[in-house]
Amino acid sequence: MNDTHLPEPTPVERLPDLAALVGTEVGMSDWKLIDQTAIDGFAAITGDDGPIHTDPVQAAEIAPFGGTIVQGFMMLSHLTGFAKTLHLPDKGVVFRLNYGFDRVRIITPVPVDSRIRGRFTVAGLGNRGPNGALLTLQAQVDVEGNDGPAVVADWLAYLQLAELTS
């Protein structure tokens, strides 16, 4: 009698379409204007209300940017909305959770009235328990007219998969 038991497939093995995208850019959002009203609103919510962000006259006097600049965390926060443009394969995924960031760098100041957008590349997909996977996206915030990104981040998402049934 041949009683062979095949091991259960790992979560990554259960997500072949998503695993195939590692190394691939998977989305770029539309441009979004960040004006002084948006900066002031973010300052009111978060307390990040230093004059370099909220006082155009003082910002022009104390810093070399010609006026106020966008808060770094405001640009990072916009990644959530920018990611809505992503259409990643999700067959077998029950839900996703923001798992945080492994690495974030705010590279360059962004002046008020700039337009920004998000760009996303699948950087990795790993197993997280018997029914979970950890997706890593390389995310960046671009500024219209600039050569390089203003923000780069390794953004993690936990994917809960449906339990396997025998």
C-alpha cells in the first residue's frame, strides 16, 4: 500500500499570479496637487505645524525653498490613496492589512503647490504562517518636474488567505 502524503502548498505557492509580479512595476497613480490648504489641514490633524509648513512668509525667510514645503509624513500618508490604483491578483486572499514599513526615506523637500503621484513595484512575497503572506511593495512619491523621487519606502501588506480544505 502506497500511502504518500503531499505537503500542503505554502501561501506563496497558492499565489502564483502575484508571485510572478515580483520585480514588476504594478501601478502609478494620477498626479495630485498639494496646496497650502491641504498642508494646513494635515498640520491641524497631526500637529506637524512648524512654520516651514504653515507660514509662507517665515518659511521664505528661514529656508532656501522659497516658501512652505509639504510635510514628509503627508506624502507618505498619500501612498494609501495612491495605492487604490493597484489591481493586484487577489484570488484566494480573504483580506489585506497594512503591515507597516521596513524602510522609509524622505529624500527631497517638496514645495507647496507641487503635484505628486505614487509608483509601486512588487519587491517581494513571503510566507507568514500557514495561511498568510507578506507582500513588499517598493513605493515612491514622485514630484512633477523632478528627476528623482521625493519619498521611497518598502511598504508591507499582510495577506490573509482562505484556509485550505481537505
